[in-house]
Amino acid sequence: MITDRLARALDDRLRLSPITRRALVKVFPDHWSFMLGEIALYSFIALILTGVYLTFFFDASSADRVYRGAYAPLDGATTSAAYASTVRLSWDVRAGLLIRQTHHWAALVFVAAIVLHLARIFFTGAFRKPRELNWLIGVTMLTLALANGFTGYSLPDDLLSGLGLRIITSVVESIPLVGAWLVSLALGGEFPSDEMIPRMFVAHVLLVPAVLVALVSLHMGILVRQKHSQFPGPGRTEHNVVGSRLWPSYTLRTLALFAWVLAVLFALGGLIQINPVWLYGPFEPAQSTAPAQPDWYVAWGDGALRLFPPLEFRVAGHLVPAPFFPGVVLGGLTFLVLYAWPFVERLLTGDRRQHHLLDRPRDHPVRMGIGVAALTFYAVLTVAAGDDIIARLLRVPIYDLLSVFQVLVLVLPILAGALAFLTARALHRGGAAGVGELTRADLRRAAHRSPHPPEGEGEPETPALDRPGERIELWPEGDLWHWRYRDEARHLVIGGNRALRSEEEAISASRLAYPGVDRVVVPGPPPAPPPGPIRAALRRWGRAAAIGSLLLAALVEKRRERRERERLDGPTPPEPAEEATTGNGRT
């Protein structure tokens, strides 16, 4: 009762019911891959909740503090306030270690979900018009997530994070002319400075999260404003969305996912140890720790620094040190390509149409090959960041292992990209439903440059044996082509929503809507037969009766209006009679 009154009171003042009604009936697709973005959102919420708890106990200061607490090896030791408060959080604050480790795991899952979400968008073409802005927002959120994760990783001021901060400082200083100035601006002086931990703390808990919240809100607003993309399938077109409504089915499902994400993150934080800073010790500029590996989302940069040869040269008297190319150039090119990809692909393909149906990865072999090659390249760099651990486990010289990784980082992406390209082309040209059904002949045809099938393979298509009764029927009608989907088993016929200019466009549209269904060219629907004499006579009599009924109704209406007007004006009074007079004046 109270809730209903409150809702009515708010609606009377804010008029929210029309907006709420439209929002609750919005349809969301049911495919599992759309949940990757929600996992990123819920991990971000977990980061905010656990981060607020941690700020109550963390001391963001480089000043000296004497640790007094339950961790005996450090009891009485003088460290920085940041390190001492982190150890106290882990050993002396109730649920502090659980919240701290959950916060760290949530950061790892947050970045992983963003990367997987961007990969899904890339391979399915969801970045195309009209969603280029959301792609740019997503890449920006990935950049900010990497930056915020690194600053949070460096805040405890332990030996491992201090070593990573020293590496990234050296990378920034390798930028000619402005590198040292940027480091001094960010850290408030030369590394290590007394201002670096307070500045990183402000950026980590205030600046970057505020921008992320704004970008997430903008991202969700654009998603709600635009039509949601969906995978092709029966009944799905460029002009509709097939799935579940926001209320109640989609809301219940996404709340369940939220609960699962929180449960998994807290289970990881409570059961799996991560970043035990009390084992690393406080940061000392003159010391280093080995083996030393950063979190996975920046490990590819560490791997690039390890594998790139020590190439240095001078330009106009200014030294360009070795970390510049693997650290600055590679990272800059990576995000520059990500930002520019939607516009580069549109320029190369000439496709400026709006797309609401997603691509299957097999439908764009070039995009598939480039994406797999790039992922393989960065995966090799990430593994190479742990070369010292791998060398110790395998008991091989680390320099021999570095040589192997230097070859793999150049060769493996090319091989993986070529294999993905051929596989996608074979699936696209052939009739195989999956990779497991590909044959050697399909791969040979995929390696052929000509898009036309070899001789003997151009016969009219017939329904596939594994999908009996299903087919796409195409037919010409003048200069235009039409298509329809037919399922004989279910007695179902669904026509295309518009005519197309060529047979190729009709085939492409039908393939997007109904992938894996064979196509046949049919004569098309026969024209309607001419009416017989009886039907023609009935039509004439019907038209005459309709016209007569309209005329009669008009006459009746006119007569009714005249009677109504007479009733309102009243009866007409009689005229007075004339009087007759005589000569004497009497009547």
C-alpha cells in the first residue's frame, strides 16, 4: 500500500509512467554472449562496493610508519604508511583480507569481461553503423580499466608493485623530449617521490571511477536508445528484435547473473590467495624481486619489453632508448587501431548501411583472420612475461627460451591468422554447420582465390539432408528479387520484408536471416486468376449497392438536419388579417 502510494505520488509529479512503461517492454536478445557486458558491469559494481570498504582503512601516504600488528615478521618494522595499512588490512581488520582479495579478483574479471565483450563485438561486426560511438566508448573504458587496475596494483607500495611502477616510469621517460616532463608531472617529481602514492590514490578512487561511471551510463543510454543488435535466425530481421522483455524475464535473469558474479568473486577472494604483499616486503628503490610478473592485463607489455631487441639510436641529438618501441609505440598502435577499426573497415568495404543483424564470424574471413592473428600475438607476449618462471620449471636457459619466444611472436600469429581465414572461408563457402564437419575438399576450395565454385558444383541447390523440408525460395519479379523461408514440416512460410535489386543481394539477406538453409530459385507466386462472370457481376452489384446506400444515407441525413433546424427555430407565426372600413369610419 505504501509503495503504491509512493509510486503514484512520484508519477503525479514526475510523469514517469510513460517512460517506465516503454522501458519495461524493451526486448533483449537471449544469446549467452550478450551477458559478457553484464559481467563487466557487475564486476565494476563489486569493485566500487569493496573499494569503498578499503578506503576506510588504507592510508595513502609515503610517510614512515611503524607496523604494529598480528603479522609477526613485520611487527615493529618501519615502512611506508601505505604498506603498513595494507598489511594491517590483511591481518588485523575484520574481513579485510576477504574484501581486499575480492577487490583484486573483481579487477581481473572486470578487464577480462571487457576484453571478451570487445572480441565478441569485433568478430560479429557489432561496431558497424550506427554503433561506432559505443565501440569508441568501450575501447575508452578498456583503456581506463587498464590504467585504474595498474594504479590500484601499485598503491600498496610493496616491492613487486614498486618494481612494476619503476618499469612503467622508465617506459614513459623513453619518450623523446617530453618523457621526463610527463613523469615529473604525474608523480610530482622524480621517481620515487613523496607525492606519487597520494596522486595515484586520487586517480584510482576518484578521477578514473567517475569517468568510468559516466561512460557506463552513456554506453547503457545509447544501448537503450538504439535498436539492440541480434544474431541472425528464424524470424529475425533488420527491423525487429527477438528475445525477452526487460520485465519480468530479463530482469530476473540478469539479477541472477549479478548474484552469481558476486558469489564467484567472493569465493575467489576467500579461497584463492592473490597479491600477498606481506611476502614481498616494502618497496626499496635499491632492491628488486625475481621472478616478478604483473597482472595478466598488463603482462603483454612486460612481455614485449622482454622480447624486443635492445635497439637504441639518436634523432637530432636526442636518444631514443630501447623501451620506446615495445612500450610506447606498440601500446599506442594497439589502441589507435582499436579506435580506428570501424572506420577503416567501412572505408575498405564501402559498406555504409545500418546493421542490426550481427555477422557470423565465418561470413567475414578477413576480419576473422586479422582478429585471431592479433589475439595470438598478444597471447604470446603475455606468456613471454613469465619466461623466468617457465625457464625455472622447464630447467632451460632463459636466453634460449627468449629466442624461442622471439620466433613464436613473429610466426605463430601469421599461422593462426591464416588458419582462421581459411577455416572461415571454407565454412562460408561450404555447407558445413561447424568446424568439425569440414572436409579436406572444403579447405582446398577455400584456398582457391576465385569466389566462384569449381566446375560441377554450380547445380541448383536442394534442401540439405540434415534439415529436410527447410529451404529459401528466391524468384525474380521484374527487375527486383524476392525471397521467402519455407518449412514443410511445420507448414511455415515467412516472406522477406523487402524486394532487392539483384539475386546476390537476396541470397545475402536470406543467409543473414536463416544461416545454413539451402536456397532454390522458384518461379514465384502465380498471378491472381481473372474473376469469372458471376464474380464480376457480384462486384458490379456490390459497388452499385454501396453507392446507393451512400446516397440514401446522405438524403436521410440531410432531411434529419432540416427537421432539427425547424425544431430549433419554432413554428412560423400567422400574418394579421386586414380590417375593412366604411365611409362613416365604422368597421
